[in-house]
Amino acid sequence: MDYTRFYEDQLERIKWDAKGNGKARCPFHEDKKPSFSPNRNTGLWYCFGGCGGGTAQDFAARRGVSPPARRERDPEAVHDYRDEQGKLLYQVVRFPGKEFRQRRPDGAGGWIWNLKDVRRVLYRLPEILKAEGWIFVVEGERDVGTLVRVELEATTNSGGAKKWRAEFSESLRGKRVAILGDNDEPGRQHVEQVARALHGVAAALRVPSLAGLPDQGDVTDWFAQGHTEQELRALVEGAPEWSPSISAPARMEGQTLAEEWPGLIPGDMQTLRLPIGYTVRDGRLYEGEDKLLTATPMLPARVLQDVDTRDESFEVLLIGAGPARRITVDAQSIRDARLLLKLTRHGLDVSSGTMSRLIQFISAYLHLNRLERIRQTRRLGWVAWEEGGAYVLHGMHPAGAPIHPLADTEEAQELLKALRPSGDLEGVKAIIRATSPYPIVVTTICASLAPAIREILRLEVKNFWIHLAAESGTGKSLTQEIGLGVWAEPTDSPWLMHGHGSYAGLEKLWQRTFGLPAFVEDAHMISDKDRPNLVYAVGNEKFKARGGERPRAQLAWHGAVISSGELGLMDETSLEGMGARLITLAALPFGKHCPETAKFHKETLMPLIREHHGLLGPFIITRLLESDAKERARLVAWWAGCRDKFADAAAGHKILVRQAPIWALLDLAAHVLTQTLSLQLTPSLGEQVWEAFTEALRQPPSDPVGSAREYVLSYAESNRFFFYVRTAEGTTNPREASTASAPAGIGETETAPHLGRPIYGVINERLGYVAFFPNVLRDVLARAKLGGAERFLRAWRDRRWLMCRGDDLMHTVKIAGQVKRVYALKLPEAQELTPDVG
């Protein structure tokens, strides 16, 4: 829509600012001071004088004029972005004036002009996946076309410079890659970003220099100068292999900061240099020899990256009156003139006339100096960023990961405190040996290690929930403490939540702990509403983000939940897909409970787990992070083989077949644990995991829909004196009045409830149904702790157990001469009846 012309035609003397907001006198009231503000980009408007606001169409309707005309322009070029199979995902459309927009198919032959929820891929992905020679990564689709025309393989990412995503690198794994950037500051930064992302991923990585490029020039301009494809190939072959130690082409270096400001520069900044063209006199910073830039120079010291939010800030040194001070500012503040002006509150000497020149100085300074990058996180456990990832645990960072925990809240400090290790690995081995005869305990230990192993090996396994369901006092809580002791202090630990915890409280904890297990005691005590939502949130790796501290709304939680309770969770949760996300271990963890078992718990296990904890998990992940690619590939292959074996063993059991990747991960955890600790046990830990799986296989597949139906019909039979009971005419024994024994068209005999008793509905044995009043059926299901009635009613309808018409789940019957709406559930022996029973 051409909103600019539309509003300029309707308003007098409208003025537009840089963001597209206009200011004019409001046409809807007598406006002495301009109070009407439209936006030329969105068409939205608002009157600050009290006339309200709305869209451009609303404005046109209120004024009685034609709405804004649609602005049609022919694109200069359209570039398709396709997946591995060639399916179109989205397009980048170039319009005149070097304007780019992105769109995706709407499925009906049209376009949606955004990329919401669309997977991003590299340009020409199918072609580069097949390519065998050098692949050139450039900054735009036009440059890709230039290289393809001279028979060179090339690709780019949508969005322009500095928009490279970590997942793009995987498409170039094992390839030979050459990066060609534009000859400007964003282009150099883009080359640096892509090179760092591909370092260690590409089989070969080169950054050739194209000499003679004009400012902002690119490889297309280079070919226009008369250069050839053979010259470019020679440049690539002659370029050195890129490594992080190779700096981007830099300007001539000036004096060090320590030389310019003697005695004021801290040790970690003394080797940094002043860009050429700037001088220092009396501590002040000048552009050239005599053009004062600022009396309080601001020098970036290091980059702070929040890996949870991907936000960046700078720690800067502010030199002025008195000792130099370090302050932290948002990265955008030193790149945006208006934001830079706000730093005057910290003492920065800058004015509207000098702030743009100061930004130019900072840009030159950052280009010249490679600043230390400090990564920070508020999460514990697995933390990933563009170049890799690591585990953050009790101040220890395996594989020397450059990342720092931010324990900025009491909760975070409590979690870090719980992670402090105690005891030694020999004590941990004693725990493993003591519990190795018990399959459920072994499986719980493996489940505690499984999330970490999954993250490090990048296995395609979804989150899972393991529930220990057994009688009270049989060792469920002790089993959870043993699993928790893999990572943290197990007694009264902040990791061990209780079933009365809210959805938001559990989510908040889990969002702080990635790649680690979470533990819930008495899980059946979680509210009926929250219980299914939590299990689905875990299995789908996506929470509702209500009340939890979610640094990024789209951040997916990776972990596992190990819960316990006297009751199972399956029949108390939603019905579809639950089995694939929930593993129920229903046997007693330590076998039959007896005085000998209690003594073993008290005198052997409990002292061991209280003394030796927080050691096993870090030990395992350190070994895995230090393992080479060949060893990791062997472990991935082990998992894949186990997955197929579990799936074959579970053939015919749909839920366990879907759980095969999870059981294979538990088996892999047993294998890694055995190999890392050099354990020799009979039976082995892996065999015990298989025993737990076999026990689950022995259990019939859970059918909460059928179980609920059986319960409701049983309840009606047991309480038939609250129902009107209709039988075949002349039959004295209602049980003999089945559908089969009643001839077609025969009448009915009705027995009414005793006077004074409540009425629950009708039992019609000739037609074969039980009809409940809606409030009665809901109350029956709720008292049985089966959850809400609505999901059961829909499932009964789908199985043709409910007498209904279309989407209406209710039916009509006559009760004491009055027509009532009820839920009519067929008896198992009833024929497939569909007539109106009213």
C-alpha cells in the first residue's frame, strides 16, 4: 500500500521523521497543535488529542474517502531458497532501489510476506550438497549468479551481511569453502563471522583477497574489471588456510593505549592500539592533530555475550577526571548516535555535533583490535553458542570452555551450591555396584546421565519423562536421590521438586537447567490441569512460558524428568501421544520391601549417596567432550543399533516402538558408564536396562480410553438404583433383557428410582446404552481421578461407543416423560445402533 501518498493527499503540511512517523493537524477535531500521527510504513494512525486511532482503512472510512491504493512494483529478481529435496521454502525478492523483501508460499498459490516459523537454509542448497570442488560463500544472490555463470559453485545466506546461522555450517561440513566478502566494514565482519562458524567444520577454509576492489565492491565488480575464473581459482589455491589467529585485513596500527595514556590503562588492555589518524593530548582524544573528539575517551575493553539471549554488550574504559572507570553498555549504544548521547549520564563528554564522529572512531578501534569475548549464561548444564558448547557446573567448565555463570539470583546461587562435588569416584563406584542388581535403579541412573550424552553426541532423541510408580515406602525417593546424586547434592536439593509445585515453578527450574535431569516427588499431586500440560511440554521441548524466566520465548528446553508417586500418571493425563513421552516403571525399585531391604537402605546406600555426589556426571561429560570424532561416531552407531533392536523387540507394541530411541539412549548411557568407570558387573548395567524394558513390555499397553469406559459402566451397574432402568416388556430379570433376546418392536418396562433418591440417568438394556446427566458423568470421572470428561467423550465418539449426532456429543432421551439431553454410552454387547433414542 502507498501510505505516504494517501496521507499526504488527506493531510496538510505533514512532516515525516526517519522512522516513518508523521505529524500533522488532526482532521477529526479542531487541532491547533499537530496531534495526528500516521505511520507511512504500516498505515496505522493515532490522534493524541483524543480521537483514537486505527488503520488506514479505518481512516478512509471515517473520512469518507477511498482507501489507499495498492502499490504494485515489478521485482528486479526473485531468488528461490529450497530444501534438500528441492521443495521451495521461501524467496528473496529484489525491488528497484536495492530493496529486498522475503516471502513464503501460502499453500494456495499466493504469498505471505514474512518468514515466520520457516526453516532457513543456504541459497542453492541442493546444488552445494552435491558439489565436490571449492564452494564460494558470498554476500548476496547477485554474486552467487556471477560465479555460477562462470561454472563455480557458490552460495549465500538471506538477509545480507552478519546474518549467518549456526545451522548453515552443517550444510558445508566436510566441504572445501572459500569466503569472498564485500569491501566494506560489514563485509569484513561477515567474513569473520562465517569463517569462525566454519572453522573445524569445513574440510578446507580459505579467505582469498580480491585486490583492487572499490569501496563497497564485491566479486561481481571484480569480474567487471576484467578478471577471470582462472585467476580466482589461483587466488583460492594460493591463499593460506584460515584459522582464528588470522586477523581480518587491518588498517595501519597506531600507538598502544598504554603509551597514549600512561598509568591509566589496565593490564588486559595495554596491548590494544589507537587507530591511525587519532591523537591524544592531555588525556583528551583528537581527530587528526587538533579536532577535539572528546575530553573523556571511551575505549572498549572486551565483548560480553549473553548466550541465553544472544545479546551483546561492551565493557568499556572511560577516561576522564579522576581514575579511569569500567562500565558496561549495550552494544547498540556505541553504534547508534542517539543512544550514545544517553551515555553522558555516565560522564561521557559527547555532543550532538561530535557523537557521529565518535561512533566512527569506535568502529575503527574495533576493526583494529581483536577484543576478548566473554560468554555469560544464567543457565546451568549444557550451554551452546555458534562455535560450540560446554557444560556449566559448580565453577568447572569441561574442555576449558570460555563461559562464565551469572549467579545473579538467590535461586541461581542455591543451584550452584547444590552442584558442588563431594567424596571420590571410588565411592561412586561403590554406589553403582551396590545398586547394580536392581534394574529400575540402574535405569534411573542411566536416565540421569542420558540428557548430557544426548547433547554432546547430538542424538535425535526427544526429551522424555520417567515415572517410578510403586507403593509408599518401597524406595522410590531413594532411587531418585541416587539419580540426582550423579550431578548434585541429593538431600533436600533444589533439584528435587514436589508434586504440589505449580507449572510455572517447575518450568522456571527446568529453564535454568539444560541438558540435565529434573526430579519430581509425588508427581500425581500435580494438579489435574497442569499434569498433562507438563508432560507434553517436556516431550515437545516447548513450554507455555507463563511465569517462568524464559530468556528467549523460542528457546527449547533439553533434559529429562524423573518423577515418583504411589499412583501412575498415564490414566490421569491427556490421551493422545502420551505414551511416547512417558515411561512408567511400575515394579518396586528394590524388590520386595522387608527389614533386610530397609537395613540395606539405611546402613549402606544412604551414607554412600550423602558422601559421594556431584562427581559422576561431570566425569562422564568431561571424557565425552575430550573424545575424538572417531569415538563419538562409534557411540552414535552403538545408539542407532540399539534403537533398531529395541524397536524390533517391541514390535506390535506401538508405544514402546515409539520409545525405542529413548531406551537406546538409556542403554548407551549404561555402556558409557561401564566403559568410563571400567566396571565389570554381572549382570551388566546394559542388561539391567534391557530387563526394565522387558518388564515394561510385559505390561499390556495402557488404554485409558477403554479403562475409563469400563469404570463408568461398572459404576452405573453398581448404582443402578439411582437410574431409570428400562427392560424388554414382560421380562422380570433385567439381565435377561439383552438386545439379542428382545424381538424387534417390542415395548419396554421402566423401573424408576426410589422416591427421594437423586436421578443419575437411564439404563436401557434393550437398546443397549447407559445415559448419564452431564454433571453426573463429570463427577464420576473426577472422583476416580481420571481427569476431565471432554477428552474421553471425544475419544468414545471416535470409537463409536457414544451415541451422538455429528459433532454434538450429547443425545436426547425421555426421563419421567420429559426430554433430557444426556451422554449416552453404549453397552459392550450392544449392536451398532444409530437411531434417535429420545
